[in-house]
Amino acid sequence: MTSDTGKRPAEEPAGGLPRPRRGRAVNVELRGLAVAAVMEGGMSAAAAARHFGLGKTTVVRWVAQFRERGHLRPGGQRRRGVSPIEAERERIFRILEARPLLSIRELCDALAAEGLAFGRSSVHRFLQRHRLERDRRLGRLRRRNRSWLRGGERGAGSPA
């Protein structure tokens, strides 16, 4: 049977279960039902996936996980270790103490001069974590003023 658009209507999952949305976590109970249908009920992974409104690859992965681990609990979010920039905390604080008005770009340059290479976004997140945010306008204003002092074109922000 086809609808007015010519497409086949999506099959409804069994038992009136709502179809999980793509990319969303599925509760352990529904995972267990799908895995039990494959392992105990003799269904194929594809048939179980259709029956419960899941993706075939997802059901295959859950069956493998159950066989390997003995449970279907989802793994937690991976926790990253401490950022490498944290090891240089004291050095960064020392640089900022000596030159408190450094922009993020200038701080990156100062760190590079000491042999450390960190991206601006890493430095920005470090400063946010330590409540040391920079005023983004500082670097832009300084660059504009330097340009004017070198005899560059006078823009909207340069003195008349």
C-alpha cells in the first residue's frame, strides 16, 4: 500500500512502542527486548530491528556487546584527561602577570616564543576555565593602531 506521495508508509514497531529517533539513546529495556529476540527468539538481527523500529547495525552491535560484556548498559561518555595546556598553568599565569593586557593571539605568540604550541581555542578554553577571559577587542584595536602608526591606511578606527 502506498500513500498519496507514492512512498511506502513506515512500518510501526511492535507492541505500540514509540519509534526511537535517530541519534537518540535507547533505554536498556528496549535493548534487552531486541537482543532477546535475536538470541532466544531465533530472529535475525534485521527482523528484530524492523520489529522494534531500530537500525539493523544497532541491533547487531548490541548482540555483540551482550556476548562480550554480559550486559547492555550504554557506555558512559569518554572522559578526556587533563588538557596538556594545564601543565603550563604557572608559566601562563607568570606571562599574564607580567603583561596583563595580552590578547589570546599575543598570549599564543608568547607561549610559542617559549617553545610551546597551543591553538587559540585551547588557550581561550584554558582562560575561561580559570576565569581569565580576555577582551577580544584588545588585540584588534592594537593591530589597528599599529597599522596606523606604521603609516598604513586610515580606517574608520584611526585618528583623523
